[in-house]
Amino acid sequence: MNPKRLAIITVILILIASLFVTYRYYWPESIESVSSKWEESTHSDAGSDSFTHWDEDDPPLIPTNCAKCHSTYGYRDFMGADGSTERQVDEQAETGTVVFCSACHNDPAHEMTSVAFPSENTIDQLGREAICMQCHQGLRSTGDVEQAIAGYPEDQVVDELQFINVHYQVAAATLFGNEARGGYQYPDQAYVDRFKHDDTVETCIECHDPHSQRITVEECSVCHLGVVDYSDLRSIRTTENDYDGDGNIQEGVALEIEALHQMVYAALQDYAREEIGTPLIYAKQFPYFFIDSDDDGEVDQEEAAFPNQYSAWTPRLVRTAYNYHFVHEDPGAYVHNARYVLQLLYDSLADLDQVTDTAIEDLVRPGTEEAQ
Ligand code: HEC
Ligand code: HEC
Ligand code: HEC
Ligand code: HEC
Ligand code: HEC
């Protein structure tokens, strides 16, 4: 072949290849692939209560304090993507949306680097994960609990008190621990900050695909040997602390948390029965704490009904129930920040132990700087 022609063809091939590389770099996935992942995710689940809850209201509008997380209009309004004030929802939002592409993809959302939490603490220097953190942060924090119970004797039933609900799927509040103060933190205790984990799995979107929300288990196996499928994640542990005092330091940290969570529930039930005199049960439906009318410790269908909600709240019950429910609202807590929730549960047990008998002396409270 003529050398000149060969040179031209080579240059053209190099150009095509570099265009392709640039394209893959900036647009690593096709829109089709991204869209089909999103369609399978719960963010696009138009039938979910999260997106239909206000449909029957008259008029059907989502209140300003709910719209940010429950509608694309509300999120864009909050971001200022609709030209309105930034970081504030100005108007009630119309119903009929889910978390559409345009909620997360607009200039203000792409440029956002900081996120304020309900505690009013702000986390800076964030990347695109900031988008997720605005909605997965809950609605309450330590301060709300402190304010509600201030000035009342610990074990007195107070009519004005009620259950304080952190709200759903509070992953970011767990992950940032003491930096977000999403749990109820006791004033005399220290709590761990953000769970740094490892550089490659530090942010929401390094673990969760932003569109499918899914985790790629193989990415965990690189460091956590023996992890083959999803169910193995619950057997991961990296310390030798027997947090739940059962003598087993082989079980996953998820199981240590689960055991402590159950101990707090048992202690809450003892406290309600013995100290308050009104037995209590917890059911996985709003408003979660109900009166155990027949005092059998179990949830019966007619007991878990709104009119039967628990109403004999003392300051001690408010703060320990808050933490119990907080841990329930993050099923990924053991990955997001195991030590933070272990601390919250341990401290809640120690709190209840002042009045009822818990096995607190057998347990280990994780320290704030430990990495054993
Ligand atoms: C900071 C973001 C945020 C705000 C603000 C918010 N929510 Fe939610 N809410 C969520 C998330 C995340 C879920 C997802 C729950 C799930 O499906 O597990 C949710 C779920 C719900 C659900 C559905 C529960 C279910 O069983 O699926 C209802 C109802 C709800 N919220 C009501 C409200 C109301 C009322 C307000 C305003 C007072 C509000 N939310 C404000 C984040 C928020
Ligand atoms: C819940 C928020 C959210 C929604 C909804 C969302 N995206 Fe994304 N998207 C992201 C984030 C965050 C990234 C950045 C990922 C990164 O930097 O690793 C991203 C990245 C992308 C990319 C770049 C390719 C890639 O994978 O990095 C494309 C293209 C894209 N999104 C298109 C879409 C389309 C089309 C939709 C609707 C079908 C959509 N997105 C919905 C959050 C979202
Ligand atoms: C505009 C608010 C909003 C944003 C932004 C948002 N989410 Fe969500 N997310 C929700 C709501 C609401 C639900 C519950 C949806 C439902 O009930 O169908 C949810 C559900 C989830 C779930 C639960 C999936 C399941 O199986 O239950 C995961 C995981 C999740 N989001 C991760 C993310 C990640 C990662 C990001 C950032 C890329 C993100 N979310 C951004 C509001 C949001
Ligand atoms: C180290 C990886 C990792 C990081 C970082 C991470 N997650 Fe998760 N997340 C997981 C895993 C694994 C699960 C599932 C746990 C399970 O189901 O046992 C999970 C669960 C969740 C759930 C609950 C889903 C459900 O089934 O209800 C939500 C919501 C969530 N993550 C959102 C987030 C958000 C928002 C961030 C950033 C603030 C984040 N995650 C950071 C790994 C991670
Ligand atoms: C690059 C290595 C690396 C990757 C990848 C990784 N981890 Fe980890 N993981 C660690 C290290 C190191 C620790 C201990 C960190 C510490 O204690 O401060 C840890 C701790 C944990 C813990 C807490 C264990 C305990 O006993 O407290 C869980 C759970 C966990 N990882 C789950 C996951 C999941 C799920 C994934 C995949 C989404 C993942 N990890 C990916 C390195 C990694």
C-alpha cells in the first residue's frame, strides 16, 4: 500500500479510537442501559405509597415539607432547578411523578457539593452522592429528641410526649454517624463519625448503581473473602469484639446488630410493662408502637391499628424507642456504619438498664477511634 495512504488510514483509525474512548469516558453507559436499570428500580415505582400517598387529597398536592423526597417537581424546586430559591421547597408539588431522570440530572444537582441534615450539620466536599443524601437522611435527629423531653422527669408519663419518627431509609444519617447526629446520641457519650470503609467504597454510588440502586457483590469479595452471593454480606465482620455477648465472634456484624436490636426491644417491653404499667409492642407499620392489649408480647392484628397506638410516653421511652426505630429504618446499617448503630443500641440498653435488668455487663461498646 502507498505509505501516504497508510498514514492517512492510521490517523483516521486513531481518531475513531480516541473518539470512542472519549465517548466511553464521558458516557460510559448507553442511555438505553441506564433507562432500563432505572425502570427496574423502586425510584420509578409509580404505584408505591411513596409516590401515591397524596393522590386522594383534595386538592391532590404534596405539602412543601414532604415534596422534596416524594416528587420530581419537589426535588427540582428544592434544588432551584425550576428557577426558584435554592435549598428550599417553595410550593406544594403536584402528584403523579416518581424520581425521574430530571430530578437527579440538572445543573444545580450536578454542582451540589454539600448537604445539610435535619440536625442542621452540613457535610461538605461531596460528589454526585450528594444527590442521594438529600432524600435518604431522615427527618429527625438528636436535637429533636432532646428538645421534646427536656425538663421532664425520666420516668414520668407526659401527655405531650409522643413517638418521634426519624422516617424511612435513613442510610446517609447512619453512614455519617456523629457528623449527622441522626440517632439519639446521649450527651455523655462519644460517637463515631462517618464510616470511611475504604477509598473505593466510601460513597453511596461507589456501592449502589445510581440507576438500579443495586450492589455488585463481586466488588465486595475483593476484600471480604468468602463473600460469593448477597446473603454472604451478612456474615462479614472485621473485628473480634463480641458486641452482643453471646460468645460467638465468627458471626457477621449484621447478626451482632440484630441481637442487640432484639435486646433493646425486650428491654423496652420490660420497661413499659413494669415501670409504666402499659405493655407495648412494635409493628412494622406506622406509628410502629402500639399497646399490647392482651399483654402476650406478640403483635396481634387488631392491636396494630392506628387508634391503638402507644400513648404512655416517658422521656426514657421516647429516646430509646427513637433509637430502636432508627436502626430498623436502615436495613443496610451494618454496611453503612455498623459501629454507630452498635453504639446507639448499647447506650439505649444502658439507659433502660437503670430501671429494668438488661445483660449490659456482658456487652462491648465499640470505641470511637478503634479499628481492630
Ligand atoms: C428527606 C426526605 C423525605 C422527606 C422530606 C419526607 N419523606 Fe417520606 N419517605 C422518604 C423515603 C426515602 C421513603 C421511602 C420508604 C420506603 O419505601 O421504604 C419515604 C416513604 C414515605 C411513605 C411511604 C411509606 C411506605 O410504607 O412505603 C410515606 C407515606 C411518607 N414517606 C410520608 C411522608 C410525609 C407525610 C412527609 C412530609 C411530612 C414525608 N414523607 C417527607 C423520604 C422523605
Ligand atoms: C436518583 C438519582 C438519579 C436518577 C433518577 C437518574 N440518574 Fe443518571 N446518574 C445519577 C448519578 C449520581 C450519576 C453519576 C454516576 C457516577 O458519577 O458514578 C448518574 C450518571 C448518569 C449517566 C452517565 C453514565 C454513567 O453511568 O455514569 C447517564 C447517561 C445517566 N445518568 C442518565 C440517566 C437517565 C437517562 C435517567 C432516567 C432514566 C437517569 N440517569 C436517572 C443519578 C441519577
Ligand atoms: C428525590 C428523592 C430521592 C433521591 C434523590 C434518591 N432517592 Fe433513593 N429512594 C427514594 C424513595 C422515595 C424511595 C422509595 C421508593 C419506593 O417506595 O418505591 C427510594 C428507595 C431507594 C432504595 C431502596 C431500594 C429498595 O429495594 O427498597 C435505595 C437503595 C436507594 N433509594 C438508593 C438511592 C441512591 C443510591 C440514590 C442516589 C443515586 C438515591 N436513592 C436518590 C427517594 C430518593
Ligand atoms: C460499602 C457499600 C455501601 C455504601 C457506601 C452505601 N451503601 Fe447502601 N447498602 C449497601 C448494602 C450492601 C445494602 C444492603 C444490605 C442488605 O440488604 O443486607 C445497602 C442498603 C441500602 C438501603 C436499604 C435498601 C433496602 O433494601 O431497603 C438504602 C436506602 C441505601 N443502602 C442507600 C444508601 C445511600 C443513600 C448511601 C450513601 C449515603 C449508601 N447506601 C451507601 C451498601 C452500601
Ligand atoms: C477495598 C477493600 C474493601 C472493599 C471493596 C469492601 N470493603 Fe468492607 N471493609 C473493608 C475494611 C478494611 C473494613 C474495616 C474498616 C474499619 O473497621 O474501619 C471493612 C468493613 C466492612 C464491614 C463492617 C464489619 C465490622 O465488623 O464492623 C462491612 C459490613 C463491610 N465492610 C461490607 C462491605 C460490603 C457489603 C462491600 C461491597 C459493597 C464491601 N464491604 C467492600 C474493606 C473493603
